[in-house]
Amino acid sequence: MKASTVALGCLIGVVVLGMGYEGPQTPFVAFGNPNYSQAQPEEATLSSKIGVVSVKRVFRDCRRSAKYNAEVLAEQSRTNAELQRLSKEVEASKAGLNAFKRGSSDYLAQLREVYDKQGKHGAEQEYFMQQKALKYQRWVEDLYVDILRGTGEVAKQKGLDLVVEKDEVEFPALSIDNAMLAIRTHKVLYNGGCLDITDEVIAWLDEGE
């Protein structure tokens, strides 16, 4: 009887001590993550500041485009004058054939001159076309590289994290092929709330002119 009473008293004492003593707290661990707790903090929301640029409008409105267009018109005028001069030489040589008997050595020499001048006219015309195309390609590439640089500089000043092109689709298209190309290349369908920095990029480019 006494042994049972003593044992019961010891058991009660252990339970009371256990309820009254708080030892070192061990954080609750779930799924192997020691930083997880039942009272979780609110999740941080990530937000990015996005800007847009109309590359088409930059090409159209920057000073470099106006300068380039003026240079192209001036060069085209010089080219047309040169081709007209060569064309007149061809016509004059053709007219000179009438002064010689057909099949004579003088006639054949004049005929060679006609073909030589025709060849020169055709070669010059082809050269001017290739020259114009290559110059335009180089101009477009150089300007686009500078647009990228200007966009980066303005984006840093505005604190933007991302800048996308502001697409401008014009319908009706000239053909179904042009329409499908516009649809395939039209990536940004909506840009409400984005900061448009097109004017700032144009201003940045114009500072270098």
C-alpha cells in the first residue's frame, strides 16, 4: 500500500514539474525546412517597372533620319544626272551608226562603241542600286544599335527593369503575306500602364547630332 502511494506521488510530481518548466524552445520544422514556422510572414511580392519604345517612330522622327533622307535625295539626284549623261552617250553612238555603211569596219567599230556604252550604263545603274541598298542597310543597323544604347541609358535614368518594343500594326495590309507577317511579328498585345520612353530615346539620339 505504501509503495503504491509513494509511486503515485512521484508520478504526480513529475507531471507537475513538466507542466511548470519550459526548457529551450526548438523551432518547428516542416518538410526539412528549419525556417518554416506556423506563423509564416506574408510572402514578398515582386514587381517590375516596364517601359515601351516605338522603334518605328524613333526611325521616323529622329534628326538622323531627316539628315539621311536629305543625303539620299541629293545622291539620287547626282546618280540620275550621271545615268542620263551615259544614256545620251548611248543614243549619240547609235545615231553615229547611220554615218557608216552597214557591215564596214567603221560601222563595226561604231557598233562596238554602242555596246560598250550600253554596258557601262547598265553596270553603273546596277552599281548605284547596290550601293544605295548597302548604304541603307548599314545606316539602319548603326541607328538600331544606337537606339538600343539610348534605350538602355534612358531606362537606367527612369529606373526601369525591362523595356519592350511598342508594336504598331497597320491594317489593311498590302497583301495576305504582309498581314500574316505583321501578325507573326506582333509580340506585345497590350502595354497599358507601361512607361513610354520613345520621346526620351529620340532626344538622346538627337543630342549626338
